[in-house]
Amino acid sequence: MSTLTLCSFNMGSTEEETMMENKRKVVIAMDGSEHAMYALHWYKENVHRSTDYVYLIHSIELHHVLHNSKWQYSPQHNNIETVGPLIKEEHAIIQNKLEKFSQHLKDLQIDGEAKPVEAKSAGEGVVHEATELGANVIITGTRGYGKVRRTILGSVSDYIIHHSSVPVIVCHKKKEKH
């Protein structure tokens, strides 16, 4: 099926913005785990289009960063002089991850970017950012926890499935038999 455009009117948009509007926006939840990497490779092998723009969303859980065991129990945990360098160290770790994620996109010849998002939970960050970006689909890996374990620990993929307003593809890596 093709679409015929009789008149195209785009007030104030640059050529680059117009091109982005025509691309399918794909959000892939990315934490660097083997499950997230499997989802990225699954996307490339199964649904990738050359016109796609991919956002690798790395959700940073503020609670985890702020209550990191490095300084949580320190008597100086409220002292900015003590905590400041530790926050800078955490920032450098996150930046390093984002650079690695961007390199994965380049290696796979996928147009896109790695994007950090601050949120209470990973799933919440991915869903919120997908909404903000106007994503067409979210792709995520799954660790394959059983029902009881997912109920107790929570599941990023479950959260995304139940809260996303766009289609979600959950990539489950089959366990290798020994």
C-alpha cells in the first residue's frame, strides 16, 4: 500500500527534523546485560529497516545511584565534599556505558543513539522516554524469571508490557543446553 501526498506543508521544521519524522522510532531497553544485547541483535536480524532510528535507552535508577553502598553508610554521606567525587565517578561509569552502547550501534550499522534516562525504575524510565520520543515500538530483553520470582523481584519487561502505549517486543534468549 502506498500513500500519495498531494501537498506537504511543514512550517518551521528543518530538513533534518522532517527526515526524523519519516523514520520509524525504535526504543530498545539497554543495560548492557546479555539479555539486552540479545534484544539488540534480535532487532537487527529480524525487524531492522535502514530507515529506522534506534534509541538505546539506559535507565539510571536514582535510588540505586543515591543509595550506593560506596557511601550510603558513611558518616559523611551528606557531605558534598565527600559525596561529590563519588558522584563524578558514577557519572564517568555511566558515560563509559553510553559510549559502549553507541559503539554497538555503529558496529551493527544502525542509525541511532544511546540515551540516559533518570527514573525510579528501569521500566518506568524506558516507557516514559518512549512516550516522550514518540516511539513506534519498544524492544526489550527478559531474564526469563519464573512467575513467582517476577512477582517478588519485579520485572522490567513486565512493567513495559503493562504500561506502554506502543507495541512491545520481548526477546527471550533460549537457554543453551549443555
